[in-house]
Amino acid sequence: MSEKRIVVIGAGIGGLAAALRLATRGLDVTLVERTVYPGGKIRQVMVGAAAMDAGPTVVTMRPVFEELFAYAGTSLDAHVTLRRADILARHAWSEDERLDLYADAECSADAIGRFAGVKQALLFRAFCARASDMYRTLEQAFIHRANPTPLSLVLDSGLFNVARLRPYSTLWRDLGRYFPDPRLRQLFGRYATYVGSSPFQAPPTLGIVAHVELAGVWMIDGGTYRLPQALAALAAARGVRFRYGIDVCEIDVSRGRARSVQLSNGECLEADGIVCNADVATLAAGLFGPNVKRAARATPVASRSLSAVTWNLYTRTTGLPLVRHNVFFCRNYAAEFDAIFKRGRLPDEATVYICAQDRDDLGNLSVDGRERLLCLVNAPPRGDQKPFDSVEITTCEENTVKLLARCGLNLAWQPESAVVTTPMQFNRMFPATGGSLYGRASHGWRGPFSRSGARSRVPGLYLVGGSVHPGPGMPMAAISGRLAAEAVLQDLTSV
């Protein structure tokens, strides 16, 4: 198929995975990226002379990436160095309430027993067993399947197994069966935020995150950004041509299919297939032209997922000893999500995630003095409608510092030297999203089935990335790249 030309729009993990697979199969692939670097949401920022991750901070589902590199004739370990985390995260509710979760389930159960009692440790083990059972049900029938539907899930897994997923419940309600301790219910309810959703509206199936984390959480030497760098370098070695710093202005649709892309520099790239690694909201907003919007019958996303306010800091810390990943919980979890999803405002007190990038997962600090921190709080995706003003962001900073201090962590916070990213900035990086970072919110039992599949409604146009099936996150985006590449190859062969 070497004469077949493919254009990939966007160098996120989904676009890189699709481009690498198609080039490995001998297709002529050009990847166009509007920024000057690969990675999409996996990015780095500079705070002074310190470079640090400003997006995803860990790798899960390692076999997905091992298979991708093997498909291209090499190995994951030949391109990046991964280290497995022993401590998944350190959690704090106050200065006296702290809990570490471990990669070893029995270590976590022992820690939970000391924290909340023997009965709660037993219930945690039952929750882990349920998470593994749900993952086995969903792995092939949903996650790796090209176009899952509620009916196909029943046919593939059986009505009894699907009923055990409790699809009409919510994650928060389901967690109440396993975690009578409200702090632990809050901790595991946080899994909904991994896909940009509220635990009070997301389905119980998001509990599979517990199984995914116990299967391995990995840190990459040099930062997560090394992964897209490695994929881009490998794709280039397999023949992919990269065009950085150029916008795609239009996807041309004529005679019933997508046929070319118009670039901001005036070029036109004809293609036998176009793979779009932009949020699906860009099609509905007409950012790739009215013809493809009309042909794709694209409509605005009904319920956007979470955005965030992040601060990249290079600072000193005292008090609570940080590990690599740390979570500091607010006192009223329901109020946090009510503020974001119902009122469209920043919470008065929001749960804070901190990635301490100069520490290993045991808390050892590799530098003296200042260290690199990524601090994140969830925020409503209104960056294109009603951007937050400086007073709102300053108030959010002050509230964040107060929560951290209440939990025993003190930072030498200097906002003037921090790199702050708000929903408005995220919307500029990912247009038409309002800063939403995960596509549509996975709310209700239909939510996971509501994402677009790899084939769009326009023949010749394929979709990849965290806003399409199977969902957000690096491994899921990589799977979407595989599904799109398989669809392209099937369609070109049938033609």
C-alpha cells in the first residue's frame, strides 16, 4: 500500500500511535502538528531553567505501549526507562489523617486497616476483587472493541456479567457498599476525575482504575514527555514526515469523502485517508471548515468533562513529607463537584493533586533545596465562554495554599514565578473545548458508549485521541490509534 497517502492531524499519543502503525505497514504518512513539539496534552513547561511535566505524570497499562513498540519492530525498553512505583500516592485529609496506597494490594490493605480498622481492610479487598472482575468483563468487550454498544456488551459478556456492573448506579453510590469510612469513599471516588467526571454522576465501572493501578503504575526517567518524544522519533525512523508549527485550516470533503487538508501556509495535502487527533468538538465548532462539519453531522458535546487550574512551581517545601504523587482532600467533596458541574465556578475548597517530580515514590529527594512541583485542582470548562479573571485565580491560589497548610504541607509559594495554566489557556491549546481535558464527561450509564468511534460519518476521515472511544488517558489514546489504523487499513484494502 506504499502508494496510499495518509495525513494525520495532531501529534498527541493517538495521532502518533496511528501514524507509527500506518507507516510500519508501508503507507506514506504525513503528520501535521500546530505546535512545535509532539505530545498533545503531554507537555513540558519551563520555570526559570527548570523543565517539568505539565500534563500526565504516570504510565499505566504498560502492555499497550509494549505492543505498540513491538508492532514497529522494537521494544519499549529500548526507547524509554520506566520505573515501577511502590507507593501509588500519599493522601491527606488533615495534618493527622494520612494514608499511603501501595502497588501491592496487601500492603494497602494493611495500611487501610491501621487507618480505618480491620473491617474496612476486608472491604477494601472485596472492592479490589470486584474491580478485577469488572476489568475482565470490559477489557475485550469494551476497551479494545472498535464500536461497543450496550447490546454488544451483553452479547460478548453475558447479561449476568453486565448486570453485575450495576450500570444504572453511580460510582459514589457503589463505593458506599465497600467504604463506610467517608474518607476512603472520597479517595476511591477520585477515580472518576481520571476521565474528567464527577463520582456522583459517573458509572460504577470506573472502579476498574483500582485494578489498572494494581497492575502497575510506572514513572519515566526524564519525565512523561519522553514517551511522545520516543514515539515521534520512532515514527520518523519508519518514514513519517512531521510538519510542525502549521495549522490545518480545512478538511476538504468532495464526492462523498474526505480527500485533502488545507494548511495555514497555503499548501494542500491530498490524502487517501485523514486521521484527526483533535478533540471531536473542533468538528462541531467548524474549525476544520463547514463542509466537514456538515458531512460529519457533528453536534456540540452535551456535557464537557473537567478542566483544571495548574501551577508549575520550583520551590521549597516543609511539613508533610511528599512522595512522587500526593493528594490533599477538601472537606466537602459533594460541594466541590456541585460548584464545577452545576454552578460552573471554582470550588471554595478543591482537592489538590501534587506531583513532586524530583522525588521517587518513597519520598527521596534527588536535589537539594528547591524542587519541581505540579499542583492541580479541578475546574469547570468555561475557558471559551466566561474566562476566570485574575481575582478568581488569585482566590483559588490562596484557597489551595490554605488547604495544603491544613493538611500539614507548607510551600514557599511565589505566584509571580509560577507557570499557571487556566481553562482559558487550555482552550487556546485545545480549541473548542473550553479547556475540557477529557472530551465529554462520562456521566450516566450511556456516557461510556456516547463517544465517537474511529470511523467518522465521513468516509476517509478517522478519529483518534482522548475524546473518542475508548476514552481519555495515555493508554486509551494509544488504543484509539490502533483502532483507527486498523480501520484505515481495512477500508483501503476493501476499496
